Amino acid sequence: MSGRYHKHFTVSWDQLHRDVRELCHRLMEKDFKGIVAITRGGLIPAALIARELNIRLIDTVCIKSYDHMDQDSLHVLKGVDHDGEGWLLVDDLVDTGKTAKAVREMLPKAQFVTIYAKPEGRPLVDQYLTEVAQDCWIQFPWDMGVAYVEPLVDQRRSDLQNSAAGE
């Protein structure tokens, strides 16, 4: 784990869906023209929000600022051609605020929401659901896989067989 992360928070698909639905309860009173998802992390929350709020128009802002756990320089790969008036801007997480500052400049009139927020980036979003410590790495479900884990007794037996074969 990168040196800046000392904690780990794993989000399951079920938890993410519950969190998005809770955030949607707070957004239901407003009509939005559409959603702008910040790729890649904002794509799945944006799709869930679109379903819950019955929003059919979805656009993307494509920004690269991470290489796995290491934050890199910001690269805008695709922007939008409006100022965000009436739009809902969605991302999974606001961390240091680097990406958030860039999209705020692009879409100053959009309502910006994230599911999770860290203290450094939190002031840049209009609404979020859960605050997470700055030194916590969030493991999202789209970055994980389900795999079979061999029972301990079978692992030990296999280790003993490998050990005996190596003698």
C-alpha cells in the first residue's frame, strides 16, 4: 500500500448500492437536465443515480489522476461544452481535491456530489454521503474479484506435499 495510506476500507456492491440510494433520497427534490460522470470512478454511481432519479441523459468528463494507488499529474482526456447549469456532477470519491478543482472550473454551475469524501476534498463538493479518513484507501467493488480460497487443511496438505517433493 502506498505510504500515504494507513487504513483500508472495502466497499461491497451491496454497500455501494445502499449508499447511492441514500444519497439519491437527498437529491430527489431537484430536477436535473442530466448527469456528468467523472470517469472512471463516477461511472457506476452515475448509472445507479440515473436509475434512481430517472435521468436519461448522461455525459462524461474523462480525467486521469491515479495509477492504481499513486496519484499522478492531472490529465483531462475529455471535457464538456457547457457550464453545468442544471446538471448533476457525480464521482465516487473526492480525495485530495485535485480532480474536483479541475471539474469545478469546467462545470462551475453543476451540483457536485460524491458517495465518499475525504477531509482535503470535502469542501469542493456540494453533497456527499460518507466521510472517510484522509489516510484510508477505499477498495471499490469494481477493483476486486471473487476467488475460491482453498480450505486451510487442504492448503497445509499441499504445502507438506510440496515440501516433501522438494527434499
